[in-house]
Amino acid sequence: DAGVTQSPTHLIKTRGQQVTLRCSPKSGHDTVSWYQQALGQGPQFIFQYYEEEERQRGNFPDRFSGHQFPNYSSELNVNALLLGDSALYLCASSPPPGVEGTLEEKLFFGSGTQLSVL
Amino acid sequence: DAKTTQPNSMESNEEEPVHLPCNHSTISGTDYIHWYRQLPSQGPEYVIHGLTSNVNNRMASLAIAEDRKSSTLILHRATLRDAAVYYCILRDPYNFGNEKLTFGTGTRLTIIP
């Protein structure tokens, strides 16, 4: 069973460009969250998608947008890239509540996409 | 979001037990205590979680103080593969619509061969 897969693994862009990152959740999972991790910091929550809708959003500007498809896969788009957007972008998926017998469903993370903005 | 406090770094010898502390003095009654770890060049992975009672699984044990204001993740016999950043996180499963994980900077665990 494949876990959470993200593509690409590495990406180099220049300031002002736009980027799209992709995520396929673990089989059976319907909720996808995105996190940004700067060097030496813990991951910071960007937003969460459920039933193709953005359900919760962290403190990130509108340049960060996302999408969830009917097959639960997701994309993260970042417009007008800044140098400060250089980071590891992590995708996490979780199953519907109760699937594992508890409300406390754990998150499964992918290995991330390392984005460098020059 | 309730806040947790962890030491920035810890060292332990290989094959010895490791006790990773976490303080969460503002924990609410419905907050679960979660631990995730992040190995080098990987995303975080779930380790263990609990509410009030101590918990054990194949990876680790979680000891929760009686007043729930602190907890300790216990690795019973550390190996080199346990070298990672360990995050202690509070999460309320009944706070529907607020299901994000709030990570701090975690504890960087170094295992000495």
C-alpha cells in the first residue's frame, strides 16, 4: 500500500514565477493538509481540503491556493514566488473519523517537495 | 492553540532508554497529547498519542503526568535509526474544523554509537 506520495521531490524557481505541487493521499484517506517547513523550523499549517473544499486555513497569504480532486488527490499552487517561499512543502492525509476506531485519526505525511526560489 | 515546551536537543547512547520531556501547562480537558518524529529528509511520522493514561505501542511509551501538565515520550532502547526531531503536539478531536497540527521546534535527538 503506497503511502502519501508527493511530486516533484525537488524544484527550483525564480522570483515572481508560479509553482504547482502535487499530492496523492494514502489509500482510504479523504482529507489532505499542506504544511510549509522552513529550514530549522517545525512544519506550519497552510490549509486543509476535504470533499474538494478548503475546510481550514492557516496564516498564509492568498498567493497560496489549493485544490482537491474527486479522487482525493490535491494540488498546492503558489503565485508570485518570493525568496521566503523557499521551504519543504509537506502533504499529509488522514482517513474519515472513526475508520481506525477512534476520533483521533493520525496524519500520514509524504516526504515533501523541496522548493528553492532564486 | 495550546502550547507545548520541549528542550531543543538531547543526546543518548545507543541501546539505552531515552526520556523526552514535554510541558503543556495550558492543556485543556479534551486535548490529546500526540508525538510525531521527523527523520532526516523525511516528513513527520506518527509515534504515539494519549489522553490521560500511559500508552504503549511498538515504537514507544507515553507517560502522562496525573495533572496532565507534562508528559514524557520513552524510547526503551534507542537505536541509531531513532535519531530525529521529536515533536510534542496537543490536538482536540472534538474541535471540528480545527484539525491542524501545531508544531513547535521539537527536540533534536542525537544517538551516540
